[in-house]
Amino acid sequence: MAAGALAASRRLAVVGWPIEHSLSPVLHGAAARELGLDWRYERRPVRGGELAGFVDVLDAAWLGLSVTAPLKREAALLASSLDERARLTGAANTLLLGARARGWNTDVGGIVRAFAGAGLEAAATGAIVGAGATAASALVALAELGAGSIAVALRSPAKGAELVALGERLGVEVALQPLGDPLPAVDAAVSTLPAAADVVPAFAHPPSRLLDADYARAGGSRYRGAVPAGALVDGREMLLGQAVLQARIFTAGDVASQLPDEERVVAAMRSALAAATGLEES
């Protein structure tokens, strides 16, 4: 199938609040150009509690939405069907619009792809720093990598109750601990701390790989110097990975269907991200 036949002129957007910082237009704009698609992809500010009203007034020209904070749980509730990752986490970051909206969580796959790109495709143990919106996706991703036990460091143990329950559904032992305590030695760790957090958690021994999901620091990870350089995985790799999976959904309606000449498209998306943020190309 020719790339230009994938879709007619369509509208898409990333929604959330605030939204000005989002790099989704950069990534999906590059994908559309490479695939020869007539997409208009924009940023649309939508506050918490307003997603359903926003979607209700969209016309048939709208193909889909990338969903960011604080709307991912609302997106999951709005969708008529969810993929397994969205169902487990209760959060959808991708909506394919139509007569009935369908939802996916590509954050999980973005984490898995980021670790794979850093040479880690399996992990027996894992750790998560913080219990924010990305923590549930990180837990599912670590479970998919094979982790049977996961330590979660957080400020308030009460916020970890949902992660413990999710771990039980996944057959994973989740151990909560204070944010200031050293984390155990693990194969893979994910930090979900926001840019504003001033803490730098310590590890009893550096993890084999640590993904800092805070891509807003543009390469200036709080963990730089705290773990070996080769162990640190840039959060923009997760951002790129989840966007590739979103592009699959927007073009084919299926997260498992690769894009035409996907390697070339991913390279174009990576190049655009590098130009926007300084991410090293590889």
C-alpha cells in the first residue's frame, strides 16, 4: 500500500494542560512528511475534566488525539474499547476517533522500546522512583520485561496502594519504600519524578539501565553522574518510542502494524527530535 493512500487530509492534536512544551507535533509532523500524509497536527490546551466536551464537538475531519497530563485517565474512561496496556493502567495516551473512540496506552511500549534501544530486553528485577502518572505504565513495562519483583520509592506510601494492586494483577511483587532510602540493586529502573522534584534517589548499586522519563530536562538528567553513563537511558527515547506506536495507530488503527518502511520513518522522527532538543542521533 502506498504511503499516500494511508489517509486523506485529517486533523490530529496533542491535548493536555499545560501543552505548550509538547514535542508531539515535532514527532508526528516528521512522520506525516515521511509517509506523504496530509495531516494537520497541533497542540490544543484542554484542562482536566474537559476532555469529553472537547471530543464531543470535533467533526469527521479529526482522526485522533495524543493525550498527556492530566487527561490520560479521562481518555481511558471516554474510549469505547481499550488495549490491554490501557486497561491495566487505567490510562490512555492515544485516542483513535470515529463513531466510537478507541484507546491505547503507548507509554508502556515506549518504555520497553527505550530499554531495548539501550541493549536491555529482559529484566528479572526492577525499580520505580516516584508514583506519578507514569508509574503504572512503568510497572507494566517492567513486568513485560520479566521483572518478578519491583521496588517503588515514593514520598507517600498511600499513593503506592494502586501500584501494589496492579502488581498483584500482574503477578509481580511490589515493595514500597520511602523516597529517601537507597533502592536495591536491580536490572532496570524507571524514574517518573517531574522536573520540579529536587531529590536524587540513591541506589545500593547502580542499576544495569535507568530510564529517566523526565525528558523536559533535555539531556540534563538528575541522575547524570549518579549512575554510569552507559546505564542512563534518556527519557526522549521513551517519547520517541511511544510516538512511533501512536503513528502506527493513526495510520493503520493497530499498534502492532508497522509503518511502511518504518526504519526510515523512525529515523526521520529521531532527526526532528534531535533538531528540537539536541538528542544525539544513532
